[in-house]
Amino acid sequence: MKTVPEYFGSLVFDDRVMKSTLPADIYASLRKTIDEGAKLDIRVANAVADAMKDWAVANGATHYTHWFQPLTGITAEKHDSFISPSPDGGVIMEFSGKELIKGEPDASSFPSGGIRATFEARGYTAWDPTSYAFIKDKSLCIPTAFCSYSGEALDKKTPLLRSMEALNRQALRILKLFGNTDVKCVRTSVGPEQEYFLVTKEMYDKRPDLRFTGRTLFGAKPPKGQEMDDHYFGVIKPRVAAYMAELNDELWKLGILAKTEHNEVAPAQHEMAPIYSTTNIATDHNQLTMEIMQKVAAKHGLVCLLHEKPFAGVNGSGKHNNWSMATDTGVNLLSPGETPYENAQFLLFLCAVIKAVDDYQDLLRISVATAGNDHRLGANEAPPAVVSMFLGDELNAVLDAIENDTPYAGAEKKQMKLGVNVLPKFNRDTTDRNRTSPFAFTGNKFEFRMLGSSNSISCANIMLNTAVAESLKIYADRLEQAEDFESALHAMIQKTIKDHKKIIFNGNGYDDAWIKEATEERGLLNYRTTPDCIPHLLDKKNTDMLISHGVFSMTELRSRYEITLENYCKTVVIEANTMVDMAKTEISPAIAAYVADMAKAIKTKKAACEGVACGYETGIVKTLSILNDSIAMKADELADALVALQDIADIAEQGYAIRDTILVKMGELRAFVDKAETLTAKDYWPYPSYADLLFGVK
């Protein structure tokens, strides 16, 4: 049996494989393209394609596909076999450099936000050599960008690569001012923690809401939820442990650095966290991770739920985006070092992030906006919709000293004393962690906690990278013209702290008092829903910034505005239609059947025992009859509201109508149904309960 180091990355055409299969000059040229962005020569592409094909076929692959990330939020792939006819009637296995570097999927069937008409079908995929090809389901998957016939990006990878290059350009300018002329590249890195729920396939199949929408639209609160905090980091159940073991194996074969696994807070909720990698690769890997999680779950008779809020009343699932910047020489630009007060370079990069988050808090909120994520953020759950930053006591003290030109005493190193001699002694960290903060500094990186569990991480990192690039550009423009670099640097850091300290908050982000302070006293934004925030994508300050760095064109921004709102509207409409269907075709008939049987029981009881009271049975019949009438009424109201929604042409107005009317009526219908569930005998209720779903995996 092979060990993990022996099979790790065995399905990846990685640097080890390239070095061993490519001629030295071809390998060197390809590395130059990957590391420095040099132009790819067709001779190199042909050699790589041939080696890639031979390696893939030797590992069982029969097809290849350009694997890309359209604006659907998931991945796409069109498979072609390697076979080519030979003169003797057989076939040979061929794959050219042209086939490697360019594909041609139909672009009209993917979301474009009006960029492409249905009859304008041509689109292109282009090989991304910075992300390794891999084998999945006997197909060689080649990570690619996806664009329209006229050149607009129709995917999530292209703007991400642009944003990484934008940050690289500006960071190199800053580093040069500090004398770091040996640095050739600054890359952002990400480690996305992934939360998810596991339920049994048998129960999932009995819930139309889970099958159609990914979340439960009805469900009464179970007797036990997460109140006891006994699931978090608890002993992993054998069936879940077997799932996690196979998941790790499959991810490791694909070169994905799956590191941590544990039970999360809610029953049936778990988490997987990888080691950091370059943002582009981390994004590809996270998309693969979500796909593999669901495939492996099916093999174990389970379903992996990636929706942000599959169950009301217990914690939803997020995706924590741990983000940092590092040079190609191995320096983490967000590492404070032993004396952060004296580390001017670190402080300037820190201030660039502070300024970026404050100036573009709307873009960060927009980057995580979906119908599913609104259930977490709008409910002030892990974290709230208000963007703020946590820096910790030490960095706060450093910034206060700089702002006020006062001496900094330094953080005191305290040794942890646990009162038991045999336990090891260690120094306490100079700052705590704040798990309620949307954007928290955690030692040498920032943890952006607002992402939803089903989201691609590309959107958040596009906005984050570009906003920080803008801060660095402003700094570089000023410092390059400064007569006295040291004085200008100090003044700039000091000004940033004074201008943007309102975004820094070290307290409890769940506290209602904080939301009031943030919005009323500090002037921070609180976009609780997707329709609230998405229109601000097209605010002039945002479009000017994103366009100036070459990350988006105006056409591409308008398309994303349209697509995001359209996805929001379609998602909620599907949910609402599912609710109406469930209520009318199964829930109301089930309640009626139970009421009818209870009425028969009353009649039988009275006949058998003349004069005996039937208070319990009569009360159930009366209450459920009233509830069922209310359910029917609310289902009709919701159906009527959905019909009226079709008359609204403007997509933004549709979003507001969904926010203000459809979601309200969905909540009203759910309240009656959930109440009825608590009064209806279990054998009559048509769906597995929350208790069944949350505690069904043994």
C-alpha cells in the first residue's frame, strides 16, 4: 500500500512530472512563462501537449477537456478523446499544442449578462499554465480561462489573474522603494476553510426542498440543536470518519493540500481546511474540493450540503478566506516580525489593507452576495453584514502610538501557567482571535469570514486584490515623488490610520449595539441583502478603480451586475415555487388526513364511551384545521405574488420585490407549516424531520 507522500499529486501534471518528461530547454521556457509571465511559444506548447498526453494516457485517461469556471458558480467541461484515425483503420492517440492552448465551447449557453446573444455562439477557452493540469474521471483536465468571441471575460479565472497581476505591479513598486530590488514577483496566497453538512441520501431523497434548492424550506425546531456545544470538535462518527478518509485520499491524489478536518458547531456540520497555496491555484482547488466532497459523499450513502443555510435555527456554513501576500524570495509581507512598530514595510502593507477594506467595504460585501449567504450575513451570523476589521491588541497599540506620535512600550510576553508541572510552558500570543469579525488579522494573514460555503472564492479575492492594489498605487505615486522618503512614509502611515480607523473594531460583531455604532456613529455600510448591495457595483468610484487596474471592463462589470441579480431572483423564485408545491401537494393533504382520522377517533370514542370527553382530540382537530386553512391561504398568496413578479421587467426592481414581498410571504407560510408539523403525528408528516436529518448519520 502506497504512503501519502508516494501518491500525493499522482493525478497532477505538476512540476515534478514536467521536469522529468520535458526537454530541459522546453521546461525552462515553460517555467519562465509560469513564473514571470513570459509569452508562450507554440513550440513549447506542442512539446508540453505531447508529454501531457503521454502521461495522461499512461495514467488511464482517454479524453481531455478544457476545465473552466463560467459565471454559473460551478465548473464546466467538454470532453474530447485523444483518438485520431490511422490509415490502417485503427486509431492513434494525439494531442497538439493548438488543442492544449485553445478550446471552443459554445458561449451562448452560459451566463453573459447580455454580452452575448443566443445566436452568437462562439467563445474560447485558453490554457492557464500557472495552474497544473490533472486527471479526473479518466479525462485530462486543463485549467483554462473562458472569454467571448469579442474578448470579454465570461469566467471567474480571468479577472482573478488580472487582479493578481494588478497587485503584483503595485507591490513591486513599493518594495523597490524599500530597496528590495531582488524581488521579481509578489503573489497573494489563500487557504479557504470549507464548511459543509452531511445527511443521509435516503432522507435527502424524501425532501423536495433539499433536492431542488439545497436547503430546507420547512422544518420545525428539533428538541436538541447545538445548544450543548457538544458537536464542535467532538468525536467524529465512524461513517463520517470513513467519508473524510476517502475524501482526503481523493484530494491528495489531485495535489490538494487537505490538512484539517473536524466537527463544526451545528449537528451534522463539519469542516475541511487546506494548506495555503497561490490564490489562482487555491481557487481551482476549492472548486475541485466541492465537487469531490459531493462525489465521495454519494459513495457513502450520504449527501454533502454546501448551501450557506440548509437548516434554520442552527449555524450556517461559511468559507473562511485566509489571505496574505508574499514575495518570490519567501517574505510574507503581512508578517509583523518581532518588532512590528519598527517594521515600516509591514506597517505600510498593513495600512494598504486597512485603507482598501474601508474604501471598498461595499465591493467586499458585493463579492460574497448570494441568496443563500443573505441568510447568514443578514441574520448577523458568523459574521454580520457590516464589514469591519479586527487587528488585535498589539497592532492596535502600535497604530495608536503612530497616530498620536507617542512611544510604543511593546507587547508583554506572558507565559501560560496552567498549574500542572508536567504540562509544557509556552508564551501566550500577543493578541486573541475574534471569530465574529468579518475581516480579522490572525498573525501573518487576514481571515475574510464573509464568504458563503457554496461560493467560488474568486470573486472575493478579485475585489480584495484589486482594492489593495489601489491603495499601494496611491502610496507608490506619492512616495516615488517624495523628497524625504522617511518623512513621507511616516506621514502616509499616520494619515491612513487617522482616516480609516473607523473600520477597525475589536469587539463582539454579533452585538446589536455594535451594528448601531457601526452604522450610526462610524458611518459603515450595512447591506443586509443581495439587492441592497449589488447596484453599488456600478458606483463610479468602484468602476473607475476596477477598470483602471485592467481587472474588468465596463461591459464586464455590467454583465456581472445583471448575472448576480438574475441568479438571486431565480434562486428565490425556485425556492418559493418549491414551497407552494410542497404545501399544496403533500403538506396540506397530510394534515387533512391526520385531522380526518382524529375526527373518526373522536366519533368512535364517543360511541364506545358515551359521555367521555374528547378534549385533546377535539383541540388537535380544531387547531390543525385552522392552521391548514392558513397554510392554504398563504400558499395561494405566495403563488399570486410569484405571478405578479413576472410583470416586473427591471432586474433590480425584481430583486427589491423579492426582498420585500416574496421572502416575507415565504416566511409567513413557513411559520404555519412548522407549527403544524409539531402537532401532526410523525407517521402522517410527509418529510423527514430536522431531528431525522441532523442526527441521522450514525
